[in-house]
Amino acid sequence: MELIAVEKPASYPDKERGERLNQQLRDKAKELLERGAVECVIGYERATDGSSARPFFVYQPEEVDRLIFDQTCTHNLVKYLLNKKDKTTAVVVKPCDSRALNLLLNEKQIQRDKVFIVGVVCPGIVETGWNQVSQTLQGRCQRCRQHTPLVYDFLVGEPPAEEAPPAEAYADVAEIEAKPLAERQTFWDEQSKRCIRCYACRQVCPGCYCSECFVEQLQPPWVGIKIAPPENNMWQTIRAFHLAGRCSGCNECERVCPMDIPLSLLNRKLEKEVWELFEFQAGLSAETVPPFATFKKEETLGIGE
Amino acid sequence: MSPENPFVPYLATVKNVVTLTPDIKLLGLELDDPTVRDNFSYKAGQFAVLSAFGVGEAPFCLASVSHPKGELEFAVRRIGTVTSSLQELEPEAAVGVRGPFGNCFPLDDNKGQNIFIIGGGIGMAPLRPVINTILRNRDDYGHLLIINGARTPQDLVFQAEFDIWASSPRTQLELTVDRGHDGWKGRVALVPAVIAELNPSPENTVAITCGPPIMIRFTLQELRKLGFQDNQIITTLEMKMKCGLGKCARCNVGDMYVCKDGPVFTCEQISKFIEQF
Amino acid sequence: MTQTISRRNLLSWLGRLLEERLLIAPTHTTGPILFQPVSKIEDIVLDFDNTALSAKEWFFPATETLFWAETTDGRTELVPATVEREAVVFGIRPCDAKGLALVDKAFLAEPADTLYQQHRDKAVLVGLSCRKASPQCFCTSMGTAPNDPTHVDILLTEVEEDYIVQIVTEKGKALLPDNLLLESKVVPPPPPSPPVVSAEGIEEVMRQAFDSPYWSRLADRCVHCNLCAYVCPTCYCFDIRDYESKGKIERVRSWESCQSPGFTRQAGGYNPRASKGARLRQRFYHKLLYFPEDFGAIACAGCGRCVQVCPVNIDIREVIADIQTIGGRNVP
């Protein structure tokens, strides 16, 4: 997949703006903690490589100066809310993360009044890993159509004066779709050969929260424990199907995969199908029920017509 | 196990299946290979890993006393896939056995002492060979006091042996249940309360207990209140296991591996555990 | 005087080896560089930092069949798996070799894990010294070094166009013919110096720190995937399950890690290590306290792969430094 290098990402043209945003963020976190409005603020801090970011849980007002927000803040922090269900928590969300939040609100996994949402106007996140921060925007950010979160209690950052037009949403998906079946089979077999079933993709995904994942069920054994291509294929495909109509497109699954498997292709293929069939995109609001969680009598799927 | 591979079980055949309670059955197995059978010897407290081929393996303490001509007996409680599968076996079915693994109750060290046995539910399984070893060597041990507890009267384990135990010399058997029913004339009390009620002296006595973790925790408290020292209290622990031989690093409580440092531990050892079980 | 081999001779020797044995070497894939069997010499990558997965997977595979059970006419027969092929693992870094030596302590202890032993016995390790340290490396703090020959059969050190050859074991000597070697006056280059992590006295401070709230704070951001354990050269936890297909039963073991939520969950639901903090703590305690108590060494080779791959930057070097501080030891 060819990435387009963007020299000047939208919305953070200057250091000053970034510093203003960071100060707003820290001030808000401090205020929330000092007045006991929340038990914890989940945000980001600098990682041990001195250049990338990592999630940071702030419990004391004195710690807020460690909070940062910049173009290395790739993680989707919404998942952590599922570990904090009995507490009131503030969480820093980018637009893609806010879509995941809407999903969890809709699926009744978190309560709106237990979350204080600090939305960040996002300039796009760069390709980043430990000790590897690039200047190139991540693919999902190049395709991104929303720089402001969809739901928030407090907004930090300023919406951009002008935005670069987003990259085509499904160019890479269409490329695979255009290949003949045998080539597609070969492509995906190559990917599943490398999968080591670390489940990092599942663990970082806000949509994956089953207390017992299908892949761990013994009865019936849907997928075995063998770390081998047929089982790996099943694992990746079924997970993608479980996320159809639910995936927020944060792409963390692909970023964390140690074997560079292009997982977002699977998720976005299904996202494309869901859009074409139901004109539905996940996470735009906490009210709209995803297609596979509802049934309308008048539904047709274009099959047999 | 095959000497080529400690993960390959000995083949054995089910000879006997006896229903003990609504969810517990006693399986009697005979090892197929006569040489293996003659050399398979074990002590009370040790366990074996049984295979329900096609389903999986699980560890079970040996509930019988070791004898070259004897069956290997295991009390199996139906709780998951392997135990359910083992419970469905009928005589002549094939199973796998790996073992014996683990350490044992130090019964030789306890000769001349009074023995106080406290068992809850399926926890009676490793205690049964302790009782039977004592009964077969009756003069080597002092007074034997047994508390056998269960959730309800029908869940009491080894009911068919109660008369034999109770009628042995210098032996006292006390039964108790958490909840009785109309026909139950016996005691209704939690095991730790029964310990307090019976108030046995710790003098020259060793307490051996096995049961659910919560029962063990409260039993240890009660025994300490009565003056039992930590080195006078012995128990067995269980953790989820896979290999049973100290390779898969799963069954540890802190730095103690239940499969090779246990399953038998003294309270003195447990008091030094850094992790909770 | 040192012995050297030219790059040309090295490649032609490897070319001959791959005709007789399984030759495993670092290769490009559509993803990262991994140890894979090679069918042609051109596939071997000589210029790399380290592979994404350690060489451990060729001795303790991610998935391995333990035995097959076949039932015919009511009679069951068990057929153990065996390792048949002789192998050469080329390009293994000293940290990965140290990792194997650490896994040996657990797997070869009585009763020995016979499949692992067969893999080890049938493989010859041809190591490659590191000419530079990466930011995540800390091998010298974990009892090895970028040019440590201790745990390989042959160690090669790149110097200009050639390689200095150290034959370490009889196995190595038998594999590499003398006539390919040249006597040389070239001096081995100084090895790189990775940053130091002071793990001295860590066992004692770990013992004191078990109940510290540090572990659940650290675990806040842990997502409990299995990445750190799977890329690690020294982690060895596994799961065992049976598979049934066409009347044959296969008992298989696969990698698992203490981080997975159901690792200690018993049938019936009881889970003594249910909390995130307890699970994350187990990883560090196994490496820094329990393994040293049982086997006399920290279960870490300093390769830094866990540092690189952790999605949330749980960094063992930071953890060691933090624990030293909690224990009141002021270490640099």
C-alpha cells in the first residue's frame, strides 16, 4: 500500500498551537481531578524512547504535567473504559476514538454519566512505533473525514482553517477486490501464515470485549489452538465479521500486529459492504443501532433479486 | 508415560465406575501394560493426569492406596469438558494416565501422632488414601478424628465407607453439611465452626485438610486459634494445570509450582507464599 | 592469529549445507524479517538488526503435535511425534542463543521435554555477532554480550568483507570444514556497548515489592495480549489441547502466555489471578524472581524485542529501574 507523504499535516502548522492545546488539556485534567469529578484521567504521555507516546492514567493532580497530545498519540484509549466501569473516568479521544465511544455507549458497555469525554481536534497521527516516529500520516488519517470528535464534554484544540482533502477511502480494498479469487487466496494465505495468534489486535480493539472470545471456547471448538494457517485464517475472518458494522476504523489492530498483517483491509472491506447495503457507518451516534443488532421487516439484502 | 516423551500417557482401561454423589463418580482404572502396572507406585497426596482422548487432560489426585495389583482410583467431579467426558466412560473404555506426579503427605513422619482430618466435598478424594493408609497401619498412629463436610447430605463423598471408618478403633467420624434436608438428622454447620465445636487439642497432633480454597483459608484460621502451629497443618492445593511436570509454567502460586513443589504443602510453607491462592 | 572465512566461502558452505539439512536463516517475508527455512542462498539476509521473532520458534514451535492416538477395533495406539531432520540455524544473535540456554534450564530439567531435546540435539547454531547495538538492546546487563560465543556452536563476526570464525563446540567443528578457513592477523572489532540496566540484587527487591500498588498502576495500560511472551527468546508457557479429525486424535501444544485472561481460570470458573495487576505482576516475577530462584539466572536475554513490540510501552528496563527505586536502591 503506497503511502502519500504529507509534508505539512493539517491543523498543527505551528508549535504554539500544539503547546496551547497541551496546556488546555492539562488544565482541564487538573481541574477534574482536584474537584473529584473523576477518579482518573486517561490520556497520553511520552514513552521510554523519548519520541513516541503511550497511554497514561493520571490519578493525582500533580501528575497532569506528564500529559501530552501530539501526532504520536495513536492509541485508542476508549477500550480502557471497560476496565473502569464502576468509576467515573475522563478519557482523551480523537475523532476515530469517539466513534468507538459511541459504539460502546450504544451497546450499553459504558454509562454516559460515568465518562467525561475530553475531545481533541486531531491533526492526524503519524506512523509510529517504539523508536520509530515518522513524518508520514497513517493511512487511516489520510482517509479521515472528521477532525473534530463526534461526542465530547470538553474540546481542546482548534479546528483547522483549511483541510487537505481526504484520500480515497477504499482504494486499497478495491485493489484486492479486483484480483482474481486465486490471487486473493494466495495473498491472504501469505498473511495468515505469519499470524502468531498473539491477539494484540483483539486486545486493543474497543469492539472486542467478550468475556470469553469465540476463539477460546472449548465447546464447540470453533477455532483450535493450533497456530497454523487454517486456524489463523478463521481467526482473522471471524473477528472481522464480528466487527462488521461496528468497527470505528481506528486501525490500532493493524498498527500493533507484530507481523505486519494488513488487518484493516479486512475490516474496511466489510465496512464498505455495510455502507453499500445499509448506508451505515459505525459510531456516528450513540443512538443508531448497528445493522446486525437490529432487524427490520422490510429489509432486503439484494440477494435473490 | 512413554520414556520417549513425558507427554505421552500410559494406556489404561476403565474397570469400574461408581456414582458417589450427583456430580462425583469414582473411576477405577487398570494400566494396560503389566510392567507399567507393577512399577506404578505412589503415595497419598500424589496425582496423575488423566486423558479423555479427543477432549483433553486434567489432573486428579489418586484416591486409592498404592498396590501393584490394585486399580488406580480417581474421584472425578463433573465441572468442565474433560471431567464431563470422563464421567461418560463405561467399563472397558480407554483412557490415558500420566504420573504419578507431585509430592505426598509425609505420613511416615506422623507415626505415633494423632491425626485430625478435615475434608470438604471433593477435597475428601486425596484424604481417603490418607485415612486408608492409617487404618491399614492402625497401631502406628494415635487417635484419628475426621470431619467430612459437604454442601448438602447427598454431596457427602465416600458414604459407603463411613461405617468402616467410624467403627475402626480410636477413630471418630464427624459429618456436617452447609444445608440439610427434611430427612437429615445430622449436623448443619460450616466446617470451621465444627472445628471450633470439637476443639481438638493440638498436642502431638497433625491436621490434614483439603477442600475449596475458601474452606482451607477459614480452616487454617480456626486451627491456628486452637493453637496448632503452622508446621502441624498440612493441605493440598490445586491450580489449573497442563503439563503436570513443571514445564508449562502455569500452576504456580508465587515461586511454588503445585505440580512439582506440591500439591502437598504445610501451612508453614503457605505462610511464606508471596501470592494468594 | 584468528581464523576467517570469506563471504563467498561462507555462502557456498551454506549452499552445500542446505542440500543435506534444514537450513534456517533470517529471510525477508511480506512482513518483517523472520527465521525461515531457505531453499536458496540468495534468500538469506545478512544485513539485519534482529528478527521479529526469536530463534526459539525452531526449537519450541508455536504449534507442535505431541502424539497421535488411533483407535482401531476398540484398540487404541499412541504414536509419539519425533524430530527427524538435522538442522542448521544460521544468523542467530548471542541474545537469542542465551535465550535458548535459559529455556534449556526449564525444558531439559528432569523429566526432559524430549521433543525440545531432539530439536536442540539435531540443530547446530551458527551465531552472528552484533556489530551495532539497537536502542532497545541491553544484553550486557543480562549475562551475555554482542560477541558472546558461549551458547552457539560457531560464532561469526563480520569484519569488512569477511567473517572471523570462532569454533566453539565439537558440533561446530564437525560442521565447518577446515579448508574453508584462513589464518588471519585481523583483530576482532570491539563489540558495541548497549546501555546498562542494573538488575543487581533485583531478586531481593522483588521479594519486598510483591504487594506494591506499582503493579496495578503499571497494568492499567497493559492490554494483556501475548506479544511480549511470544517475541521473547526465553518465555516458554504453553497450552495443550486435543484435536479430533477422521478418527485420529492429535494432542497439540501451542504457545500461550500468563497474560491471557483465562490462563489460570479453572474449570468451574475460579480464577486466582483474575486482576490485570496480578497477571502483569506474574510476568515480571517469573522472569526476575521465580526463575532465578529455581535455575540461578534471570529469565531475560536483553534482546529488547518486548520493548519494541509492546503496543503500550511496558518496558522491562523501566520496570527494573522502578523496582530498584521502590526497593530503595539508588542505581544509575
